[in-house]
Amino acid sequence: MSSPSSDRSGPLGDAPVVRRSGEWWLTTPVLSLRVDDPLFAQDLDRYAADLADAQQAIGAFRSARGGS
């Protein structure tokens, strides 16, 4: 598993959530709400780390197969 995503910024896949300045925000086209629940924020951190690990594994797999 990679390091916690506390230093990462940006959207979390296709989810309506983004990390800005070390804080998670739920987003819509017209509104953003900061995530104040520390347990929910920890879950988002874990999910972000798992997603990054999966993307890295897929990249390695594609490289091993010739870049498909």
C-alpha cells in the first residue's frame, strides 16, 4: 500500500469529492462542502491510496504486456 494521500490534491476518480490543501471536499457543480468527519476523511484517504495502488498496478501490467 502506498503512503497516505495527505500530500495529494485533486479529484478522487469519478467520485464527487476532491482533496484541497489537505482537506476533503464533497463537490457539486454549484456547491462544495468540507468533510468535517475525521473517520470519513480517513476512509477517503484509504480509498485514495488504494486507487493509486490499483492505477500503478494497471500501469505496470500494461507496460509488461507491451503498452496496450
